Amino acid sequence: MRREYGFGRSVANPYVNRLKKQISIRIDNDTIEYFKTLAAQTAIPYQSLINLFLAECASKKLKPSVLWQNEPRTVRTGRRTNRASGRTHSDPVGERR
């Protein structure tokens, strides 16, 4: 091993704009099983398939068609109530304190 390495001729990562961001998301079991079955058929990891599908939707600017049956679901707004104090505070959905 060398004592020092020279990085004077190094170049910036050309893929830096294509890096992926790790997130947590709740997906129905049936949906996960669908993509896992597809993954087994195509030999592509199911998370990659989900990413490819969402990327294609985004590139085509597709919007989901949502039809509510019975009563509409409650939409999470990012407002939380502290049950002990009853106070409400806002924070961005998905971010932790």
C-alpha cells in the first residue's frame, strides 16, 4: 500500500444526479406480492421493478385515477396531535424529529 494517494486527476461522479434516495413507504401486501411474482419471472429485483414502474409513470406524467367506494378515506396532512397535552403541531410528512 502507498502512504499517500494523489487525487489531483480525479473526476466528479457522472452519476451523481441519478443516485437514488431511500424512503419508507407503506404498500399493500397484494401489491408487493404482484411485484415479487413479476420479479421472479423477469429476474429483476422487485424493488427495481417498482422503481422502473414509478419512473415510467413520472416520465409520462401519469396521474392515478382514484375512485372512492363507500366513504372517502382520511388524507394524512402532516398535522399530529400530542395526546398527552392535546396540542397540535405540524411537521413535514415522513420526516423524523
